[in-house]
Amino acid sequence: MKRILSFAAALCLLAAGAAFAQGSKPEEIDRVVAVVNADAITATELSARMRTVERQLRAQNIQMPPEDVLRSQVLERMIIDRAQVQLARESGLRIDDAQVDRAVAGIAQQNRLTLPQLRQRLEQDGINFVSFREDVRGEILIARLREREVDQRVVISEADIDALLAEQGPGTEATEQAAEFNLGHILLRVPENASAEQIARQRARGEDLLRQLEGGADFGRLAASFSDAPEAMSGGGLGWRPTDRLPELFVQAIQRLRPGQVSPLIRSPNGFHVLKVVDRRDAGGAKLGSAPVQQTHARHILIRQTELVPEVEALRRLREIRERVINGTARFEDMARQYSSDASASSGGDLGWVYEGDTVPEFARAMDELKPGEISEPVRSPFGWHLIQVLERRTDNASPERVRMQARQVLRERRSDEAYQEWVRQLRDRTYVEYRLE
């Protein structure tokens, strides 16, 4: 406890020192706006997160909530994030600098930027690069914590899989099962063991939101102002979801709604929900195993980036290997056995037949762009740097085992989201919070 308090005090001293160096008033920078257990959130941190959220909302053309409302919402999100990071660290989870480096490099690659360009872009937007790295570290910590505390504890039985497959069997209404929805979501969280008065208050807030929406209020603005869901700061957008990846409560509420319509108030164990159907579309062969699937027979060479093998050396080796294989002076499988760090090295890098979704997105995108016989340029993924060769492709129906595996994944995704929301609610309820925003 004392150690954490000392760390929080150090944060304040650092902020005050920065303010002095910049000629600003220290009290405007180093003020503590909330205490989370024994940690502190400072005004500087809150202001930085506010700028980020405001940019996100403007980029999506979402009406900006009143500043005091948005500040309270952002602070509440920071409190929940801070509580999760604290729990992760207390339970021994650590994210080293190499993992953060890989994640930041992945962000740069997704935005088609080099690392220096990413840093320059962030600084132009007023975001300190060191703070950005620490935010990324926190996001990875939270993801690891969720995997351990929630995702791994979601149990899917064989009977659950049988029931899902039976739902999608002959006689199932295609219009319900094959639909995909682009949804907006507002959650008004109800604390665990809430009193009747607390429940009534949240219900009344939900009904008031519905009246505002019926009067033409902007959904994204209300989500950013009032929603307790993780996607609140992006205007409540859930994106496109097939019905089998939505809670059954949601499906029942939206299946007859047209684009632009809003659901009635939905009650779940987590609280009250409002859903807006932004758009809907026919998902075609959405039933599990109902449509032919593409498989790719591929092999690869993986070189992991380490202190002994920096990025420059990994790229040099892979480019040299690629040139030798293309020139015919070496065989891909021999190079894989000699140089690859992957478990597939002993089989010449052969991955067998790969389905869509079997590999990480960076690997999949590069693989899908190759024709049979082609070898990729070096490709970066969270695991390191790869050379990928596509041997052949085929289209076939998924095997019964594959269909059951897909069903298990669908159920896991559906239940994991619900379980995570419940877990976050419980964590927030037992977190000590002292507000000092005013």
C-alpha cells in the first residue's frame, strides 16, 4: 500500500516539475482528480485522455457532449481501466518493453506508417509518445487479465454446441439466422446487489434516453455522455455483428427493427441497454458450415526479434533466404529447418491446410495476397518476422469437426463478452474510488 502511494505521489511531483519547466501554474497540472484504491489519476492524465476522445468523436462526426459530462464519462472509463491494471500487476502480470515495441510497431503498420512517422503524427496531435507507449502497455495488460480472469473460465459443453447447431439446422428461419446488424449500444450499468431505488433510477434514465432519441437526439452523443459500455467513447458503435455473436436478449429486441430504429429498454444482469440498428444486411451463408470455405496450404519461416537478433538482422536474413529460394540455390523447406524459430521448422515450415481465422490478421493478409508458388516479402506479426509461401488452395465444405470448432468459438465469443461485462461490474463495485474532480 505504501509503495503504491509513493508512486502516486511521484506522479504528482513529476507533473509539477513539468509544469514548472513549462512556466505553467503547477496547481493546474498536478491536481489529483480521483484516487483509485491507493493510486491517483491526475488532471494531466485526464486532459490527455479527453483530447484523445474528442478527436475520436470528431473523426466519427459525433456531436460533442457538454464538456463536464464528457469529462465525467472519460474519468469513469479511466477509473475502470486503472482498477484492471492494478489487479493485473498485483496478480503478477507483466508486459515487457519488447512486447510494447511489437504492439506499437503493429499500430504503425496498420496505419501504413513507419515508427518515426507514427511518433511525429502523435506529437502533432498533442500526444506524448512515452505516455502513448504506457497506454499501449496498459491495454495489453488489460487484455491479458481478461484472458485469464474471464475468457479462460468460459465453459462450453458439447451439449451447448449441439444446441447451437440444432438452432441452425433445417427449418431455421433464414431471415433471422442469416442477418448481420451494425449496432449502436448504450449500457446503464446497475451495481451488484443494487437497491430497488438504484434500479428504478437507472430505469428512469433509460426511459429518458429513449424519449430523447424519439425526439431526434444523436445516438452517438448520448452514448458518449451516458453509456457505461466499453465502446461509449466511440459513440456506442458495436460494428457489424451476426446474430449468433450477439446475446439472445439483443437478438430478440432487434430482429424486427429496420435501420434507424431503436429498441425498447432491455434489462440484463448488467443493467439496462438501448440498441440502435444502424444498418442490417443479409449474411448469406451465415450458418455454420453451410457454405464452402477456402483453405490455403502454406509454409513459413519465422525469425523472432531478440536482443541477439535485432529487427535489422531478422530482415536481412529473411531477404537473403528469399533471394536464394527464388534463384534456385536453396529450397524453402531446408531454409525453414535451418533458420525458423517456429515449431513447424522440423516439417520444413509446413502449416498444412489453413482456414480463414486460423492465423493472426497480419499473417493472413499477406498469405491471402499470394498466388500458389509465390513467396512473400518479410511480414511482421506479433510473433516476429515471417517469410510465407503458398503451395496451393482449395475450396471445400468444412468437416464436421471444423463445424463444431466454429460453433464452440461462436459460443465462446458470445458468452465471453457477457461474462466480461459482469466481471467489470463486480470489479468496479469493490474498487475504492475518491472523486476530486471539482
